[in-house]
Amino acid sequence: MYIGIDLGGTNIAVGLVSEEGKIISSASTPTLAQRPYQEIVADMGRLSQKLIADAGYKTEQIKGIGIGSPGTVDNEHGIVTYSNNLPFANTPLAAELNKYLDIPVNIENDANAAAYGEYVATGAKSDSFIFITLGTGVGGGIVLGGKIYRGFNCAGGELGHFTMIAGGEPCTCGNRGCWESYASVTALIRQTEAAMKANPESLMHKIAEEEGKISGRTAFRAEDLGDEAGRAVVDKYIEYVATGIASMVNIFQPETIVIGGGISKEGDRLLIPIKELVNKMDYNKYMPKTEIQIAKLYNDAGIVGAALAARK
Amino acid sequence: MYIGIDLGGTNIAVGLVSEEGKIISSASTPTLAQRPYQEIVADMGRLSQKLIADAGYKTEQIKGIGIGSPGTVDNEHGIVTYSNNLPFANTPLAAELNKYLDIPVNIENDANAAAYGEYVATGAKSDSFIFITLGTGVGGGIVLGGKIYRGFNCAGGELGHFTMIAGGEPCTCGNRGCWESYASVTALIRQTEAAMKANPESLMHKIAEEEGKISGRTAFRAEDLGDEAGRAVVDKYIEYVATGIASMVNIFQPETIVIGGGISKEGDRLLIPIKELVNKMDYNKYMPKTEIQIAKLYNDAGIVGAALAARK
């Protein structure tokens, strides 16, 4: 049995996870990100202890604790080197958590943990696996030969920050034209807003009003109702996503690519055109092709991946 | 001692290579690419036998033969699955070469072999190594944990074919806006031609006339002489190269990136501004940075890399 902790800017989610990656029980509490890290870790410790006790286990029966944390992680020393979203700077999360539970702690970057969770969910057989999340940003994780690929400095796998349209839209990272600045939900909302301005007759206005906001779903819902402007937004957005995925295919020729994040809930209407576009852009015309799938674990990927990455 | 064979569309280059990657002797012959593959392999065999005998070795003292071939290579079975430039389709190069020399044969894609050669030339210590050639196209090779990364289908590492300007210049691969279509020598010549048309007073006209053609060197030589239009071409070209390298950095955070190909002979005047631009675009601000270097082996990389990849 393992403990997996998905540490987010908003919530700390903790799960008791079986060897096979099944979540037995879970709990969460607000992160309150501006607290000293000791208090955040104390909450992780208490929630873990409670889950273990409530399930009738003893601490000795837990083989490892995994944390998925935002930021750059020094996996070897159990330290979060730096995080944008949490007040971490060379923060010894593993040592601090060991004050509450004397169990080996493994820390991964949160996107890497989620990638590892989705890798396990596909059967953990893929030789080369890439996970992409379409959320507030575009995140990614790479699993090669069954191991999380971190780069030499543990800062690798920022797939959302390759340049897709040089000189294009400004990105949160300070560059212009990153994949993220076209394929994130944030970008989709911006694209939806622009289309609404240009098309005052579009059903997107009515949908946004009913839902109280313009969201990543607005254009998709409008397309459902036959709205042309909504369809154009969806088509263009899917093209942006597919162009980035095709780039990953040409670089890695991975056995498997899994798409997660909020937008992935659109399922086949997203997946089918993406597969078609990527197939066209794939440099490889003669060898077996990358399998592209929608994520299976979704929000649970972080807990499961963090827990199972602690297995080794 | 090893034999390394760099099989190109124009020439077959063969070298006798020491365990440490030193070329002891070498020879070459035209590929005459339209011949049956048996004739091409017969030339490889004869050249290898001659080099071995001339150096006073016996066949039994050669531990392995490596071939770097264009196209998609099935390394496990010693087959070239497909090549654009040579008449290969599931061609059993290894078995055919064994008719001449009863030595284990290892086949790699030519860009991967060159990458491995440059990896060895840097001391073979880099945890994660990326090689980029700026030539007729933009080629690449990835060496992770000391091993050539091939992708699950042996077609990986087409670094020149990630999309850098979606919808941009048409690329030889059929897509638009690939890195190759901005950062290859072919692209640089196109950019030079366009600048010459727009700037009839530019020194590039005189330089091209003297050299008998517009080449990848024309704009660089014009800049040497203080030509503004030449400088603008060079600056923009360097920006294209750097944008792609920064994308590789954000994806891989590799320990080392080596730049090869004809243009790499420009040395520091290419390397220094590239380093500066990549540093700015690097998503990683807090961890150690990728080391970017100019290739050391240049044209010998294919022979050395093919030979030493046969070591294992």
C-alpha cells in the first residue's frame, strides 16, 4: 500500500493507493498556499495518518509516500527547488514529512506524477509515453522505458513551451507563440471571446450568458447547436492542439500519447479530428504509428502517479 | 578496432576506427545510388577489407562494423526499412555485408550515428545529449543515458519537423512551418535571395557573383564587410535557429546540445548569439542550464558514431 499526495495551489489531495494503482480512500484540505511550508506538510502528514488508520493499516504496512508538487523538484534529495505557485525555495518536503510518518518519501513534479499515473493506467507497457494536459496551461510529462524523464536538471518536459508560432501570442513564460498560448483552456477562452466579438449573432453569446461566463466549453456547446462561429473556434482550436501533438510525434515517435485536462472530457469529438490531423502531419509514413488516447484517470492521475512513482 | 561506414546518397565513406573513436584510416567511393543494393554493399565490403588489410589487421581483430544509413532503420534485425534517398525497402544490409566480412553489423539511422559520434567526442558523459545538423535539411539525433533514442518505431528524432511557425513556409515533408523550413541552409539561401531582391544595393549581389552562386555563406560574408542587409539576414536566421534550440531545451532540458552541419563552421559568431537568445527563452530560470556547443567531428561524425554504436 502507498500514499499519494497531489499538492496543488488550491488543494492538498491525499490518497491511499494499492500496488496496482487503485485509490482505496482519499481526502483533501485547502492548501492555503501562503502558509509556511511546515504547516502545509503538517496537513499532509495528518491526512495521511488518518487515511492509514481509518483503513485499518499500520504505518509499517505503507511502503512509500509519493508527492506530486508544482515546480522544480530535486527528486534525489527530496527537495522542491522552486515553485511559482507555492512559497517553496529549496524546501525539504521529504524530511519535513518524515517528522509525521517514518516512510520513504519520493517527490516528483506534479505534471510528471500525473504522466506517470496515466502511464500506469494504460498498462505500463508503453516503451515511450507522453502525457499532455490541456488546462490553464499546457503541461506535459514524458515516461521513457518505464521511467519518468526529467532532463539533467529535473526541469524537463515543459512541452507547452516549444515555439509553435514564432512571434505570435504572448505566453505566461515571457516568450511569444508557445504551444500553451494557443492550446490551453485560457487560450481557447481568448479565441472564443474574439469570435464572439466578431460574430454578434453567434449562439456563443446566449450560452455564455446562461452559464454566467465564457468558458472552454462555450464554443463546443455552440457547435452542438449548429452554430457556425462556434464550429470555427472549435476547428481552429483542435488544429492548434493537433499541430503540437504532431510536433511531439515527429520529435519522439512515442508509442503512446495521452491527452488529459478539462478539455479532454470532450472525448471523441476532440480525439477523432486530432488523430486525423496528426496522422497527416506525421513525418513517419512507413513505420507503426503513435497511439493517441484520452486520459483515463483524469483528476486522480496525480495521486496515483505520485504514489506509484514512490514504488521504486 | 571497428569499421564505421557513413552511407550517403553521394558517397560511401568507410573508416577504421579505434575503441576511443579515432579514425585510423579511411576511404570512400561514389554510392551510385540507383544500383541494386547488393552492389552498394559489395563496395562497402571491399573498402572495409582493404582498410583492414592495409592497416595490417586480421578480420578477427575487428570487433564490429557500424553503418549509418539514410532512412528508417530496424536496428534489431539489421534492415533498412525505407529510405528516401536510396533504393532501400526492407533491405537486409547487415546480412548482405556479412557475405564479405563475418563480423557483427549494427545499423543506425545516419543522423543518429552522427549524433552518437558527436556524443562520444564530447566525452560521452552527458546524461542527455541532442545533436542538430543545419544542412540541406535540419536533422537531429538524441542520446539519452548513453543510448541512441530511436522512438518505439525507430523513426524518432526528426527534430527539424516540429512546427515552429504554423501555416508558414512549405516544408519538404509536406507540412508547413517546420523548423527545417526556416533553419536549414536551403532556407537560409531562400532568405538571402529574398533580401537580395529587396536590397539591390546590398554587397550580397557582388559576393554571390564572385562565388558564382548564392550560398549559405553569402549573407555571412556580406555582414563581414559591414553590409546592413546581410546582417539582417544573418540576425533573423540565427533567431530561427535559436528559437528551435530553445524549444528543444524546454522539452528535454538536455545536458548538452551540439550544433553541426555546414553552417556550424561559422563558429562563435553563430554560437554566441544563439546562446544568448536560448538563455532568454529557456523556461528554466533556477536550475543548471544546457551547455550548447559547436560540433567537433563535423564530417567524421558519421563514421565514428556508426563504428562506436557497434561497440555494444
